[in-house]
Amino acid sequence: MPVAKRETSDGRVIAHVDMDCFYVQVEQRKQPNLRGLPTAVIQYNSFKGGALIAVSYEARNFGVKRSMRGDEAKDVCPQIHLVQVPVARGKADLNSYRNAGSEVVSILSKKGRCERASIDEVYLDLTDAAETMLLEMPPEAREDIEEEVLKSHVLGLEIKEGSDAKEEVRKWIRRGDATYQDKLLACGAFIVANLRMQVLKDTEFTCSAGIAHNKMLAKLASGMNKPAQQTVVPQSSVGGLLESLPIKKMKQLGGKLGSSLQSDLGCKTVGDLLQFSEEKLQQCYGINTGTWLWNIARGINGEEVEGRLLPKSHGSGKTFPGPQALKTLASVQHWLNELCEELSERLQSDLNQNKRIAHTLTLHARAYKKGESDSLRKFPSKSCPLRYGTTKIQEDALTLFQAALREFLGFCNSKTHGNENNNWGVTSLSVSASKIVPIPSGTHSIVKYFGGQVPSSSSFNQPLGNAFDEAVPSSPSGSENCSGLISYELQQNYPEGDTEIKNSEACLHEQDPLCNLSRKVDSSLKESSLESPAGSEHRTTKSEPYRDLPAKDHRPLSSTPSLKAVEKKKTAGNNLKGNYSIMDFFNNYQNSQSSLEHKNVTNAHDVKTASSFGLPSTMDSYSTCNQIEQPAERCREEIDSNVGECSVPNMSQRRQAWDYNIDEIDHSVIEELPPEIQQEFQAWLRPHKRPNVPNSKRGSSITHYFLPDKSR
Ligand code: DCP
């Protein structure tokens, strides 16, 4: 949902830089003989010559479009060069494109705050650099203006027939009566032109850019003059730009909201929105969206450029169109394994290179169910805490898929499942890792993960910093949380599959392992379904008694989307920061949990419900209870019988009391931690190590988390 943000009244210079036919340029750099020739990058699919995903401007001149297949492209442009996207694990390998994007980002980020918005686009806040330039060398004082600056397009600048466009731009840049904002934009034109030239010099890639006073306008402008050009949006031209801009062209209006504006309010262009009052738009679309619409009609957008050079999430996906749809659990598992392997590699390299860890694993899929009118209904996205290690990610992704499939199909014993084969087909699969946070550097990090109080003999007695918010894992909100780079990749960059796994067909009847597993997962879901707030998309399904569940399936699963719940959860957790995050962190690395743990572990829905009644959520209770020196069973009784016993106001007190014996820590659990944390952990443990501590001394609540897992 769009978020309305007030715009600062100070002048700003924001640029949106977008690479030109990016994958083609990357391939042309690999094969310089293709430069200047009509070229397209295709996915490796053999059907009608594969799908085009990037088309060079030379090929576009012949009428080649991205929507075409290779054969069609050859029809309209017989001399076109079709380059296949690199392939790994039977799917497109985008690493070379990602790395090329990173090269560009490292150049662009030198001049101001930089936000990597997708694999090939970046926002820059150049306000400071423009202000400095304005002070040191104002545009009107410039005699020599680089060609690249003069080639800028300035919206609203009238270029009379026969006049020299570059001369007009020079005049616009140097005019004495320019507003302060326009002077800043003129400086922005210099800075961006220089950056683009630098990118070309260092990477051999061309890019285009939009320069405006906010992100929305900069993004609109960057696509107006491509390739290798830049467009400036002076404040005075905003009205004219939006007046003729088709509603669907505006970011965030391409979907249902845009359609509703067209059909319900009769708006064809963004400018048409001007006739509606803010109140009217709020009545129709809610307070926030209404205000946002009122703002965009006037070109107002206060969104900040986030300083983010790394992706918000990682993902790996693949589509299986038409006859390639996956129809057996075995084939789904095969592809999930491939996707998870890739995801795991990327998580590992993010950890190694950037010292970041991801907290949430999400599975998205598209599927159909044969012979039913609702066969197009959405396959639910599912998420759970992310455990590092390829096998664990694979296991968890499969469990998520099974839970989602079960929900998608309805009850396991419904008639449709008797005919076990070909009742369903999966046309796309993806796994993503989100909620990525940096591991704080140095020894401080381990303290952060431990929620404040570390053993008194340790040298890490400092209280927790504010890193706990970061470490709080939460349920992602489906695609909303997979925004930015990864959402783009997942939604648009799927290669098409050409492999059909002919393997043992999955069975969906009562005896089927999937049925059993799904039931188990449903049971775990039921825990939260019962408490789901009204309106939640979470679907309650038939469930087995909770006590029958094997520990393995007791990890929390949450149905997406649940943004609001996550927000609530954050609020509810404000007083609980440290305690909350450490428990979540270690839960992620536990292979199994006891029934008690399951009972207490929750998902966002639980949190929302509990919080809304002013009670600590079950998760809060979970954290709280395990931080005090009490036997776990006693604590559980307290949760069950009197939530107030484990209530929020006591948190700080209890946090102080949290302590445990080093010897109680099961080292096999530590081995599952990210290497960085392991190292610190080991260093931290060494001085305390005392062999042969009798079991009877193991009394603290932390034991609950670190005891060896007997089920393994
Ligand atoms: N991409 C893809 N599948 C899509 C759309 C894009 O794999 N459906 C990839 C290939 C593109 C890259 O993402 O090169 C960037 O996408 P853009 O939409 O920015 O398009 P291009 O950079 O190719 O061209 P343009 O110059 O029009 O921006």
C-alpha cells in the first residue's frame, strides 16, 4: 500500500538512474563484437526460440519487443543476435547481472546517499553535493559546460523549431532568475552527467537518469529519454507532466488501485485526480491512500532515499509454464532443493561479504487445481524463521510448501484428492530470505544477541544496544516484504523451465505422507488460526490434536501477508527488545522444539491478537518466561493460567535475573550459528569452560534451549 509522506519544504535533488537494456549490455561487454548490433537476451527455453527478457535499442528499432519469443524476434529482425541467459542448476543464473549492477552502484554511491532499488536501478540523494556546488561554482557562473550536461532534457523547456536545443539548455542552466530549487536541479544535472560518464568509463555501461526534487518525479523522468540520456524536472513542469501521464504509468498505480481510479473515479491521467478533494479520496481509499493520491496528483512525494547498497532480501525462483507445470511432490521437492541451494549460497556469501544474516524464509508459488472453478485462487505464501544451512532451508521450504498446498487444496480427505495425480499443478516456485540485518561487528555482537545480560564473569557486561529491533524476526508480508530488488527478480526474472521430472507421483490421500505432514503443519497453524484477527488472510483448516505433532513440525509458520500484525508485534515488543530477539534468534537454529515450545511459539497473528487486548503475546510470554530462573513447566502453567504472571511490566526486572551456566550450552547448537557468531561464542566460552559439571546442576531456563535434541 502506498504510504503518504510529507515533503520537506527545503530544496532537494534526487536522481533515479536506470541502466539501459541492462542484460544486453552485460552480454555485450562479454562479447564486444555484439556492440551496436541488434541483440536480445533470451531465457534458455526452447519453446519458440525462448522468451526475450532484454532487447538492445538497435533491435528495438526493428520492432523487436520484450514480449516476443526468439522466433518472432527473428521474423521482424532476421539479423538479431540472441544470447542465452547463463544457466545454473537448471535455471537462469543472474549472478553476472547482479555483480554488474554492484559495479555501477559502487560508482554512483560516491556522490550522495544511494538506494539500490533493483538489479539495475538506483536512487541518489544529491542534495548535499548540489548545495555545495551551488556555493562553490553556481551554474550561472559556468562558462564551459560539458556536452553531456547540455544534452540534458529539461521538461517544460520550449525548444523552438530551428533553435539549438543545447543552447537552450545552456541558457536554462545559466539564467539568473532561476528559483533556488531550479538552481539546485541544474547542479544536479552536472553531477549526474559526470556520474554517468564515470559509469561508462569504468564499466562500459550506459545509463539514463531522471533528476527532480523527489523520488517519484525522478523515476518518472529517467525513462523518458533513453538510452544514455538524462531528464530534468523543474518544479514548474510538474503539473504539465502529470496532466498527461496515464494513471497506470505511475508507480503503484499499475494494479488494482489504478484500475479502480479509472473505473470508479473515471481518472485517465494522474492529473485527473486533481478534481477530487483529499477528503473524497480518503473516503474512497482510506486515510493514508487517499492522502497519498492527493499528493501524487500534485507531484508531492516525501519518500526519502534510503541509504541501502545491498538488497533487502534474496530469492530464487522458477516458472513452469503450461505443460511444464510440476504435478508431483517429488518434482516440487527437486526444484525446491535447487532453489534453496542457490538461496543458501547467496545467504552464505552475504554473510561472508557483508556480515548480514536473514531471519525469515518465505515460500511463494503459483498453482492451479484442476476441474474447479476456483482453480485460479491464490496459492498462499508461507513463511517461517530461517535456519542457515542448505539442508535445513530445503527441509523448511518443503514443509512450507506442504502447508500451503494443503491449504490451497482444502481438506486432505476431500474427494478431489482421491484421484491423486494431476489434480494440481505448480506453475511457479520461489523461495526468498528476508528480514536481513547486519551482524554487529566486534565482540559487541554476541552481547546483542544475548539480550542484555551475559554471565557476570564475562567481560561482556554491557547492556544491549538498540540492535534488538533489527534482530526481531517477523513474518514477512508476502510479496510486500519482498520488495525492492528481490521482488523485482522474483516477479519478473523467472526463467522458464523446460524440465519435467518424471518421478513417483505424489499421493494426496489419507495415507499419503503429504497428507500426514500437511495435517501436522495445519495443526501447528491452528494454534495461531484460532487467534487470528478478523480479516486476516490466514485460513483455518481442519487440524489434528496438537499433542500428536512430532516436535519437528512445531516451528512457527505464518500465512502472509501480515504487515499490520508485524507492526503490532514490533510495538508490543518495544519493551522486550533484547529478550525477544535472542529467543527468536536461537529458535531459528534449533532443529526441533518441544511441545511446550510449540505451545508458546507464535506467529504474527497471535501477537496482534494478544497485543490488542493489552496482554503480552504468547511470543512475549515465551521470551519472558525463559529469561527468568524458573523451571520451564512452571512457567508454562503461568502462561496458561495467568498471563499476568509473565507480563510486560516485569520484563526489565526479569531481564536482570536472566542467567545460566555456560556448561549447559549444547555445542551442537552453537555449530549451527553463523560462523561469525560461532567464533565470538567460542572465544567467549573458552575462559569459562569447566568439564564434567553434573547434570543435577543444570537448572536454569536456558537449558531448555540448549539441551541436545533427542529427536535428531
Ligand atoms: N528483466 C527480466 N525480465 C523482465 C524484465 C526485465 O529478466 N520481464 C531483466 C532484463 C533487463 C533487466 O531486468 O535487462 C532490467 O530491466 P528493465 O525493465 O530496466 O529493462 P532494460 O534495462 O532491459 O531496458 P530499458 O533500457 O528499457 O530500461
